[in-house]
Amino acid sequence: DAGVIQSPRHEVTEMGQEVTLRCKPISGHDYLFWYRQTMMRGLELLIYFNNNVPIDDSGMPEDRFSAKMPNASFSTLKIQPSEPRDSAVYFCATLVQDYGYTFGSGTRLTVV
Amino acid sequence: EDQVTQSPEALRLQEGESSSLNCSYTVSGLRGLFWYRQDPGKGPEFLFTLYSAGEEKEKERLKATLTKKESFLHITAPKPEDSATYLCAVQGDYGQNFVFGPGTRLSVLP
């Protein structure tokens, strides 16, 4: 298995533009998580899904953020409009009980 | 509210100089405590899961231990390739999400 695949690896965009981050989870893993990592705040949970259904989105910072999981093999995190304070590394992860998370390589977002 | 703190924030060791990293936590009903290693530009990589006080796990030069309030990651005779950020996370009995600590940035000098 290729693991959790995220795209793009790097994204530079101008303030006010829409940004879409993509994640392909490991096949058969029922849970999918979106985390954001910054130097100041570390790893923060944004939202997680179970069997494609959003379970907890309390970490989504504002209405500018939205996430979808239309099927078991694909999820998106969208920011519209983007702001400089959204600059961070965004990780997608799946969960295997007793083994914790398997993370993707992340998307480094820079909003200028 | 569940919380995880880690110390020290950064640690520099000479190759072969053993040391320990600390993870202190408060959680309502611990289901598991996890240690991860993160290299620059990569996602965190799973190392250990601990479930109950007194439990220990070992992998190569690393050993993780757990008490009711904290966990230690002991590094014996480290090598430069052990340089990374080590993250601790807890999972409570309320759901599937983890709470992560800020990490300890370890540098092992040759």
C-alpha cells in the first residue's frame, strides 16, 4: 500500500484565493483526520470522518474552512477565502486501532 | 480539557550520550498514549503505543515507559540518525481523536 497520499505537497497562493487540499487514505481504514501543524500551536485537529461521515468538526477554525469525504478513497479540505494566518502544514491521517495514526506527507500552504 | 506537555523543548546530545524525554498528560480516561517521530518535511511516524501504568515498550535504542501522569522516552546511546522531533499524543475514552504535545526537538551530534 502506498500509504496516505496528499496533494499538492506545496501550495503558494494569494490572500483571498480558494485553496483545495486533497487526501487519498489507505484503503479499508474507516477513520480519516485532517490536522494542521504550526510552530506556535503544534498539531491541531480540524475535523475527522468515520465511514465518510463527519464526526467532529469542532476544530475547524472558521466558516472559511470546509471538508468533504465523498467516498472512502478521497477527501478534500477547502479554504475560501484564504488568509495569511492559514499558512501551515496540513496533514491527513488514517487510524489503525492500537497503531495510532498513519500520516500523509502533508501539504505546506503559504498564503501571501 | 485534555492536555499534553513535553520537555525539554529542545535537546542536544553527543553521539552515545543517553537521555530521556518527558511527556506529561491529563486526560479523562486514557485509552492510549502514543509516541511519534517526525523528520523535517514529513508526517509523524508511529513509534509506540502504551495503555496502562507500568507498561514499557522497546525498539532499537528507544524505550517508552508510562505512569499515571507521564511517559518517558529513553534514548540509549543515540546516533545522529535519531535526530528528529519526538511527539507524544493521548487518546481519551471519548472519541478517536488524539491530543498532541508540542514535541521535543532532538539533535544528536557526531
